[in-house]
Amino acid sequence: MSTRNRLLFFATAWLIVLMPFLFWWNTWFGRHLSDKQLTEFLNDQKHPRHIQHALVQLGQRLAAHDGGAAQWYPDLVRLASYPVEEVRNTDAWVMGQDSTQPDFHAALLKMLGDPSRVVQGNAALSLVRFGDATGRPQIVALLQPVGIVAPVAGRVINSGHVGTAIHQGGLIAKLQSGQQVTEVRSPISGRIRTLAVAPGVDVPSGVELASIDPGAEQVWEALRALYIVGQPEDLPAIRLYERDLPEMPDRVKQQAVLSGQAIRDRAAHQP
């Protein structure tokens, strides 16, 4: 092998190793950000993942009771209306880390009306930290399946399978209308509960394509919140998780039992 070919070989091998590392380095939220980088990332309008990275780091500072984090509080309130759902979702979680801030409380109350069900749920969970049960309906909704409807009319050219685990944003189906293909994705992480269509079927706009059972983390957080703010009318939704479910860890069942008992105890002591 000539010297030139050897150099090309080693350069190619180096790039094969380097490129995944650079991708990981630029997308990993655990990478520490300096104060200057936090400010830059929170205002990076071209890269929403930079904003999300800064929010995660800021949430960690708040959880550690870092008083210096207050300088970025106006940014947290501002980002409550950011156009990217993932940013708003993370922002709702971060604002719940400091329940002493009236501006956070007001922003979270507005987020209960967010177009995203996940953002609504995260805002409702954070409000519980403020001692505010206004978002209780949104918390109960976190325990229930989500229906996925066709956003447009078209022919199903691809679809998932019942029982398949799926992440938020995961593909449920593809619809073709003429030359246009529309991807239908899940708004939550969980598991495909039902699938009402199959490839080759024509569907009108608005018809339900599938339903998604919520994932374990979402259910567990909702049950923990209902332990504090739940009411007797929430018990039917909770009872679904008091039994053994193969897709749910034992801690979910245990939390469901504890939450149901806490609600019944509160109701027994109410006049």
C-alpha cells in the first residue's frame, strides 16, 4: 500500500471514530456549560437543542439550590411560549424546581392551555410543587390512553403494530395523498394499545388511527402527584394501575395503591 493510500485509510478510519463522538458531544445534555455558555444557549434561536441543553443544566442548578441561577429566571418565563414543544416541555419541568417564584407560577398556569398534551401534563405536575391543584384534570389525563387521529385524508402506506413500545415522536403511520406523504407520530412515549388501520386502507381526515398507552415514567409521576392532590373521582383512573401489568414496573403498582389510599384517607377526614 502506498503512503498516500495509507494516509487516506487512516484519515477515513479516524473520521469514522470522530463523527459519532462529535454528534454525541453536541447532543449530550450532561456536558457542563459555563455561565457564559448558558446565556448563549438559552438565546440560540437557530438550535432548539442548545436551549434544551441549557434548560436541563439550569434545572440541575435549581435542584441544587444554586442562588446564582436566578439571573436566568426571566429566560425561563420567556421560553414558556417558545414555538418548539420539546423546549416548552423541559421549561415547564425546570420552573417546578423553584416553587417560590410567582412568575413561574403564573407561567405554568398559562401552560395548562398549551397545544401539547405533554406540556400541559408537565406544567400540571410542576404546579403541584406550588401547592396548586389547578392542573389536576391534566394529571389524570396522563394516566389515560391517547387517541391518534389522521391529520389528513389518505392511504395508509405504513403503520406500527399493537403492543410495540414507542417513544414520543415515534412513527405511528404514514398517509399518502397523491404525491404527498404525511407522517403521523405519537405525542407521548408508551405502547401502541390499538391500531384501527392497516396498509392499503384509505382513511378520511379526523378518523382515529391508533391509541397509545402512557409509559411507566409518565404514569408514575402522575400517580405521585395524585397522592397529594387527587380526589375521589380520580380513583377509577388510578385503580387501573393497582393490578399487575406486564409492561409496568412494580413501583407503579405500589404508587397506585399508596395514592388511592391517600385519597380515601383525605375523603374520610373531610367534613
